[in-house]
Amino acid sequence: MASLHVYSVLVVLLLTCEAVMATKENDQIIKEKNCETKMGLPCFLEAFTSIFETGSISNKCCVELVVLGKVCHSALVRWTLENPLFKDLSPATIIAKSI
């Protein structure tokens, strides 16, 4: 049940990305590079779950993650580091798992 709640929160965060507290630089990069449109919501959720829970990702979503590119990936990792929702996760864990 808790994981369902986390997924719901992630969906809301993804859909309201502009309302989330992030630096202007990250927001600008994410918008300019169209990062939100390069990866579908199902793969976004799968990738996030893979990083923080299961450790595995499907080939389809892996391809979408690669297409996302390093610039978008880095901006989204920084966005995660700055997001209050993920304050319980250590920055070292987020960075290590994002690699």
C-alpha cells in the first residue's frame, strides 16, 4: 500500500513539475531540453522504482532512459536531490544509484 502511495505522489509531482521547488537552472534545463517529453510516465516510474527499490529495468525503459541524455538525466537527478519529498534519502544514495 505504501508503494502505491509513493507512485501516486510521483505521478502528481511529474504532472506538476513546475510547482515543485527546484532551482531555476534545473527548471530551465528541463524545459529547454524537453526532458519531460523524452521519457513516458510508465518508464519514468519504472526507472525511479528501479533506482530506489528493485534494481532492474526493462529494455524498453532502458532505451528511453538512454535517449533522455546526460543533460536531462543530470538535471532530473539534481531536481530529486532538491525535492523535499526525497529528503529521507541521502544525497550519496541518490547520486550513487543514479549512475
